[in-house]
Amino acid sequence: MSGTVLVTDHGAWVELTLNRPDKLNSFNEEMHGALRAALTSARDGGKRAVLLTGAGRGFCAGQDLGNRDPRKMDGPPDLGATVRNFWAPLVRLIKSLECPVICAVNGVAAGAGSSVALACDIVLAGESAKFIQSFSKVGLIPDTGGSWHLTRLLGEARAKALALTAEPLPAAKAANWGLIWKCLPDDQLMDEARALAARFATGPTFGYAATKRAIHAAATNTFDEHLELEAELMKACGESADYAEGVAAFLDKRAPEFKGK
């Protein structure tokens, strides 16, 4: 097992920590493989929530550029291949998980590190955290879904300004703009993130998965298509054991015991 990603198993949910703190948790190929393996294991093992965070003083600085210096290469790197083979599969995997995926951003989230955070379902950030679209500083574009998420969440004007200027976006402003869910005091970040993961892991995860599917589809569906999708998903949810338990618990005035089925 690679030490670049730490896996803490909490039973029904799992905490994954990017662990290259001396490199601000920037990604190399080993970390890509380790994180994708951990996420796949969480999916295949039936985990009902995933929490992603970073070790040390920052969440993630994106791509490790240590071996990307064109002066030391025979020719220009194929960054399109890097996106297709590493970054795109990673964020596709994150977004495909049926369970809620929480990201706790501690410190800087720069470049593709910011994009990975935004691919998660719920993003919490410490008050000292900053989101930086650092791509333009080296002549690149926001990748790893970054240009898609920025535009969808913030609109074209703010997306362009952040991408072109590479101006750091403080966590409090990111929350105020609707880019992330919450900005928290640094010393409360992980406690709240873990409490949220634990809460999701005991919740109606069958319905959570359907909710994610509906919201993801809203970007491309017509209104009529979406109404039909809602009907299909509600039919499935209504036939689930979680729905039966939720209604019974409500009527019995007791806490529900959801199984995610």
C-alpha cells in the first residue's frame, strides 16, 4: 500500500488523506494510483460516505511539476495524455460514487488540487484556506473539470476572472459566492467534516445516490426530461427499504435505522 494516501477506516465510512506534505500534497503518478485504488475500494466495499483531505499545511497544490521541466526533456510533455490518463479518470471516479463525498480543504487548494476538491459533493474549508486557479501562471487552462465546475458554480464572469488572473480566492469568499458549502474556523474543520461523514454513513444512502444522480443530470436535461427522471427516481426510492424504515420511524416517533438499501 502506497504511503501517498492514508486510509482511515471508520466502518461505514472512510477517510482518505493525501500524504505528500513536503510537496503540498501535489500529485505524482504514485499518488494518482493510490487515491484511485482507495476510492475504488470504498465503492466496492460498500462504504456509505467518503471524506477526502490533505496532510500538513495544505490540501493539494495540483500536479507535481518536478519532472515536467521542458528544459530537461527531449520534447514538450503531452499534457493532454496526463489529463486523459490520470486527472480525468480521477474526477470521473469521484463523481460516479453513489455515496456522499466530502472534501475538507485545509490550507491551499491550487491548480488541479482545487479542481479535485470541486468534484466532491460537499466542500468544507478552513478559514485560512484559499482556492487558486494557478494554471494561467504557467500558460495552461483549468483542467480536471475545473473550467466546467467554475463556470457552472460561479458563472462565466467570475470563472474567467479567477482563471485568467490566478487571484487567490479566500475560503470565506468562496462560501459566500457559492463555490463551496461552508467556511469554518481551522480548528473546527476536521471535527465537522468527520461528523458530517458519520451522519451520512448512517443516513438513507439509497436516496442520497438518487439525489446525486438527479442533480448531476439537471445540467443537461430539459425540464420535461428532468420531471420524468424525478418520477423514475422517486419510484425507485419509494420501493427502497430506507423509505419504508424512514416512514415507519417517523410514525413511531423513533430514530430511523437506515441500511442504504
